[in-house]
Amino acid sequence: MNRLRLKPSTGWFAADDSFKRALVQLSDGAFKLFVLLCLEAQRPSGRLAFRQGELARKLGKSRRSVGTYLKQLQEKGICRIASGSNQYDSGTLTISAQYWPYETDSSQSTESSPEETAYLKAIEPLYISRPCVRFSLSEADRSLARKWFLQSIDLSVVEQAILLGCGRKYVAWLNGQNGEPIGSLYYFDPILQDVLSQDLSPDYCHFNRQQVNRLEGRWLKFTNGNPKSGCEKFAQPNPLKERRDEMMLTP
């Protein structure tokens, strides 16, 4: 008798009796979404960072329909969902233990994994080391960083987004524009999405870091090394030169 073997060694999902329960509890569209979520969720935790628009694209459905399906999954107790601030922001979703066939650590639902903890610790110095940043990471910032972790966004990409955001802030200040220091990691999220859409070379990343360090040095020199002295006192150097710097800082 031949032994059964899986054709692909990866990419499969262990469907058990919970699939049968979900099949009779959910509408066709919601069950189809449930299958997609199961295939894409992290195996150790049953968690997934998602964007409603991206789910709609993958299913060939409208955003409104996917919103209805997500609501149904939550109402049936199949998933726990933390939505983004708007329809374009990413949210996080956790498939309930009763519908997740893999064993998970009891700590996974309430505590970060070692990999996630290391990821957050690596982001913090990239963020707070820049003098144009006013606050350390808040709980909301950490939630955003966790979404980036679940999306498998490399730390080098996060660093480039932070560098670009800080560089643009320095350019604005050095051109005499008033504005508050950066107060949240969310400031960098749209910039990170732009970086993800482009293929930046290592040479560019090195150049970008040098440019930001140079702009930061000019700002600190003007404020006599006191980054909290207030942006309203900034001088107005050659605007054309600083606008050229801003163009170079744009990926």
C-alpha cells in the first residue's frame, strides 16, 4: 500500500473539524475569507496583519463586502479583530483557538514572541535617537510596530522610512517652516509604504543616512546642541539648496 505524501512540502494548512463548523456558520463569502486568512496567518500565533483593500483584491470582492465578512467572523467568535484607524490603514486579526488547528504557547495571545520583542527593541533606538523626535514609543506606536512585524517588514526598510521622515522634517525647519517635532511612529507609516513600493539600492540607503546626519548636524549647530529649543527660532538658509536636499531625500 502506498503511503500518502504531500506534493508541496510547504504552503499547506491543517484543516480540521473547525473548518466544518465554520462552513455551516458562515456565508459563502465569509467562509472564503476565513480560508484565505487561515492560509496567510502566522502558524505559531494565528495572527495576521491585514488591509481591507488588499483582502478585497485577493478575493475579487469590494471593500464593503469584505467589511461585512470581517464583521461576521467577529460576531461568530471565529476571529478577534483590531481594525486600523481607517479603511486604508492595516489592522491585526487573530483566529480564535477553537478555529485554529495548531498548538500555540499560552503566552502568544497576551505576550510578544521573542522575535517580536527583538523587533520592537531594534526599532526604538532608530526612532528616539533622532533629536527631531519628541516622545519615546507609546503603546499605540508599539501596536503599529507589531503590525509591521506581522507584515514581515525588514528593519532596514523601517530605518529608511525613519531617515526619510526625519530628513524631511529637518529640511522644513531649516527652511524656516514652523512645525512640531515628530510625536508618533505613525508619522512614518505612509513614508514606509512609499519605501516598500520602491527598490532602493544599498548605496542609496547609505547616502540617505549621510544626508540626514548632515542635516541633523546643521540643526543642532543652530540650536547650540539643544534640540528642544523650539523650531520657531530656526534661521532661513538658502532655500534653493535645502529644497535640493529635500529632492534627494525623496525615494
